[in-house]
Amino acid sequence: MTNSEKVAYLKGLMEGMELNRDSGEGKLLSIIADILGNMAQDIEDLESDLYNLSEDVDAISDDLSDVEDLLAGGGKDEDGDGDDGEEPLFFEVTCPACSKTITVDEDVLGLGRVQCPNCGEMMEFDYDHVEAAPEEEV
């Protein structure tokens, strides 16, 4: 039985008792029953909102997991089977505006340009002068 159903049952009992709603006790019990009814409705609304919020959080979590997989190299390759066994290439790029060096992967480099995270300047890439960053030995 839900809280709203319990409050409705309580109101039914009060009517069956034929309380005088003009007496002090009748007014008090009637107001208490009305407050309980409002609280029960508020709780049901909160439960519904919580359920909807939980669904939204699950969807966001799934989307975030997909993004993490893509960033970690777990995205689909051209065959559609996931990892192609190759390590991604990384490149060091120096911003001409602020002279800070950032590291980008080949996907970002393939875009042809990227905004510098340090100063906001748009950096365009010239593929003729691109060198792969030296790989660290394990």
C-alpha cells in the first residue's frame, strides 16, 4: 500500500468515525490528514524524479564510458572489430603564439588544426614539417 493509499484510508476512517469537523479535535485531525496527503504526494513526486534522474545518470555513464573507450584507443577500427594492434602515434606541437609545447595524437593532427589549451590560439598543422615524438623505451 502506498503512502497516498494509506492517507486515503485514514481519511476514510475519520469519515466513518463521524468526527465533528467543527470541534477542535476534528479540525486538528482533518488538517493533519491533509498535511499527510500533501507529504505523500510530494514523496511520490520525488520518487518519480529520482527514477528519471537515475535513468539520466545511467545514460550519461554509458556515454562517458564510450568516450573513455575512444580516448583509450578502444574505439572501432575500419574493420569494426576494435583494436587494430597498433599503438597510436603522438606528436609534439609548439604553439606559435605562446611557445608552449603540447602533445597530440594522430587523430587530432588529422583534423588539420586545434585550439591551443594554454592561450586559445588556433594552431594549424603543416604535414611537411611533422616529426613523430621519440618513443620511450620500456
